[in-house]
Amino acid sequence: MPSDRDPQSEREQIEAKDAEIVALKKLVDRLSRQVYGRVMPGLYALPSEEKACPSDAAGPRPDAVSERPPRGLHESAAPYHASEPVFVPPDFPSDELILELPPAESGAMAVVAFESAEAIAARPAVVLRTVRRAMYAANDGSGMSAAAPRPALFPDPSGGGRMFDASFVAYAADLRLAGMTFRTISDRLKTESGLVVPEPALRGLVLAAAETIGPVCSAMVARTLPDWMNLRRMFGEAKAGGDWLADEFLQRIHALGELEDHARIRAERLGGSPEDLYRERRAVRTESARIAAKIFERCRETLPAQDPRSILSEALSFALEHETSLSEFLHDPRLELFRANPETPVADPFAALAICADECRSRSVSFRVWLEKTLVRLNRPNPPPPASLFPR
């Protein structure tokens, strides 16, 4: 039975639908570029004029819908326009933070002025924060003066005049390590608050944070090597922090070092050959093994009574965790008991962030909170030693 449908008319209807789809895609493309400056992820891609899909009644019709973006996080290689500035909308929320000295340090001094700065912060909501740093002077005319700790502010890496607080930098780094691309973070900021922070600026801020905490990460990596040099260093840090019990362990480790020195001196007097050194080490390491056994015994006795967050507790746990590895040094005369471990920097700055995030995760510490506090402390004129900034 012949069909009543006209093939020519059906082809015209299909072509009209195709033209309507292309027109809608052009409209979506134009509106997206007007609002966001680019086509937002997830929108249909607009085909070029030369590749319009004509209908073919005699064969299968190509799918008019372009392919969707691949699943999973994918950071586009196409950069934002370098000239795109950081933009803060007029009605953006704002607040104020006053930095003061603790009463124990301000004493009889009075606040005489404030040093003000404006920065984009995230604690936890993103705001435009006015940071006021108190300046002090003595009331007795002695000329004594002081100032509150300065805030940790990062300039716009793209060259704009905006400043970013350490809280915002930590916020961006935390999102990036959680798997979001810089472009996605930028889109999220614009969608949620209207704040425009281009992708290059976000990348530069996170890189600045990674380079700032680089020494902390390098010390953290070197510290994980299971040898007696690290253990001695850890107990030394605990003693410097006020844990007097650490001195007992330092004395025992010092005794190990004296035995090693004695073996080396005797080997040099006998000729200094490797065989002489190995023989003298075997002679003293029987006594070294007894001292080490006492160290591990005291670690097991002392650890339960310590604060798990203290440096001493960390040193005790390190000794017990690596007891087998540390004991290997005593049974192999070819091994130096106290090897030097240079704290070489981690080559990839972003890897430093990942290492610190893993350390925070293993200790049930918020990486974002730890990073913000660490950036603030490292920004001071005389920053504390890296080992004191490890997640606790």
C-alpha cells in the first residue's frame, strides 16, 4: 500500500528542525558568553557553519546533539584571558577583623593607631574583609612600642591590586586537592557569590601557598626516614619544647654515638681499612644493642602517659613504630648508625600540598584549618622552625 506522506515535505520538516536546533545553540552560546565570558561546561557545543548536518532521507540521520563532555574531573588546557581582572561585585558581603596583642604582651601600652588592609577572605563564607592591625605605644613616655602580628596576605598573582587572606588561599588549595579544577573553583565562586577570580589567579595563589609551606613539607619527608639521626632530632625538639623526659632518651642516644666514635677512632689507629672499622663496630654494638633495648623499653613505659599531640609522644611512637628498622643498624656493621639526612626540598610544589594533606588526614586534622594557621605563622618576621608546624 503506497504511503500518503510526501518525502519532500518530510525532508523539509527535518531540515527546519535542524535549523531550529542550530539557532537555539547559537542563542545559548551568545548568552553564556555575555554572562560568563565563555561557554559554560555541560552546554551543547556549537557546530561550525561548514559542518551543519543536512538530513538524508535515504540513510541514517546523524545525531543533531554533539557529544557530552567526558565524565570525571578534567581541567581544560585553554587558559582564561590574562587581562580578566579580579572582580568584586558592589553588594559583596564584607566584615572586619581586628588583630590585637594578647594582654600579657601589651601590658601598660595603649592602642594608638591601626594599620588597615582589605583582602578577600573565606572564614568560612567568602567575604571582603577589612583587616585592622593594632599599633601600640607606652603610656609612661618610655618610647616603647609594639604591633599586633601582621596578617598573612597574598597579592593577586595576575598583577591586580586585590589582596587575598590566607583563609581564602587555604580554601582554594583545599578544593583543588579535593579534585576540583581551578576553572571549576572559579565558576563556583562566580555562581555562589558573583566574585570573579580568574583561573590563573587561583593557580598562582595555590602555588604561592605550596611554595610557602615547602620547608615544612621537606622537613616532614626527611623526618619519616627510620634512622637514629631522625630519632635523636625528634627527642631534641621535644626537649627544646619543654619536655624534660626527652633528656633521658637523648642521653642514651648520646651514649650510642660515643660508642660509634670510639669504634671509628680505634679503626683509624689500626689502619683505617673498612675491615678494621667493621671489626671495631662489632665489638661495641653488643653494648649498643643493650642500650637500644632499654630505649625501646622506656618508650613503651612512657608513651601511655603522654599527650598524643605532643612532640615527645610523636618521638616515642616513631621509635616503637620503627623498632625493627632501627635495630637493623646494630646488627650490620656496614651501616652508619647516625646517617646525615639533608632536608632537600620537594621538587613539585603541588606535591608538597598533597603530602601535607595526607599527613593531616592521618592525624584527623582539617587540612584547610592547618594550612591557614601555618601560612599565618610562616608569614611572621621570625617564623618558627618547620618541625614545630607539623600537624598535631
